[in-house]
Amino acid sequence: MKKFALIAGIALLAACSEKQEAAAPEAMPAEAAATPAAGGGTPGVYDVTMADGTKRVGTLNADGTYQRTEGDKVIDKGTWVARGNQSCFDPEGEAPESCNTRGPAAADGSFESTDPEGAVAKVMPRS
């Protein structure tokens, strides 16, 4: 009886170990998380030219925070996430989350970003 219990215990541990190993591929490896989505969506510093010609700098941090500046002035900051071909920004304070649609990346890495109102900005990642 003790042998049976020992064998059953070992089999149970092996089954649990297999389940954990099977679950591992579902987790996103760090390399995959840093792979650019269509037109961006990765941490980094981006030069942004707004539709009206205004120049901004957007910084997307790996910890999910962001900051956008115009010159030395912080325009907004908060948290960001990439969802498919969108970059979604949730600013600190009462303003709601807003998602911009990213266009395909050009050969130089730049892409167009369209805000919810339809304004298009040109975005260039810094090297």
C-alpha cells in the first residue's frame, strides 16, 4: 500500500510538472514583447510631428508608463499599452484612455498615427 501511495504521489507530481511546462509557452518571452507591432508599439523614444506641424517627443517606457513633451513642457503622462495596431494611452487624472491607430512602418521605421478624431501625426523612432 505504501508503494502504491508513493507511486501515485510521484505520478501526481509529474502531472503537475507537465501542466506547468505546458503553460510556459503561453507566457510571452521578453524578446517577443519587444518585437515591434505593425508600425511600432514598443518602448522607446519617438519624435512626433503633429498634423498642425507641432513637434513633440513621446517616451514609451518598458514598465508601461509614458510621457509626451513639447519642448521642455510635459503635455501628459500616464500608462500605455499596445493592442493590435493601436497604442492606447491612459493619462494621469480624469482624462479617459485614448487609442491611436498605427499605420505600417516605412523603410526608415517611421509610421503614421491616427488619433480618435482622425488627425494624423508622423512618428519617427529615435535610434
